[in-house]
Amino acid sequence: MLNVVIKVIVVPLILILASRLLPNVHFPYLYQPLVTGVILAIVGYLLELVLLKRGTFWISLAVDFIVSWIFLYTFVYFFQGAYITAWGTILTAALLTAVEFFMHLWLIGSGRARKEPSL
């Protein structure tokens, strides 16, 4: 449950940071990256429940990157005045995946990731 709290805080902060630093990402209002980040954090958590276990570390990261890229590229168009280019989406998804890298290492190392079924 701690990973959900961390994601709900960190993902919107990354989107706000990307909006302020990257010229290809623009959210004119603060609520836009907050809403997008919270929804993306929930989607990321659900992906962790389904995919993350020992042996699927890199697959889980690749899926996180792809889902983040698709989600950001399409979801941003629901907000008035917000825009993101393909390159901005790739950079933002890469930032999110870098954070997920450390989160997944922590989850697997602490035993909080889903266990493989034993036969």
C-alpha cells in the first residue's frame, strides 16, 4: 500500500516538473498534471499487481514505459490548452520509468512484489 501513496505523490510531481522544464510538454493549469498523475499512478499500481514478480523486472519496466507513453499521448488531449509532442511523451515516460525502476527494485527486494506460485 505504501507504493500507491508514493506513486500518487511522485508521478504528479514528475508531470509538473516535465511541464515546467520540457518545451514539448505543456499543462497550463496545475490540476491537469495532478489528475493525469493520479490516474497514471493507479494504472501503474494495477500493472504492478499483474506483472511485477521476480523474473519479470525488465518486462514490467517495458510495459510501464509503453503504457505511460500511450496514456500521456492520448490523455493530455482531454484538457483544454494542454499539449504534448511525441518527443515530450517519450522523455516524460522515460522519467516515469526511471522512477519505476527504483520502485520495482524496492518492491522486489523487500518482498512486497507478487510471489511466484510454488508447485
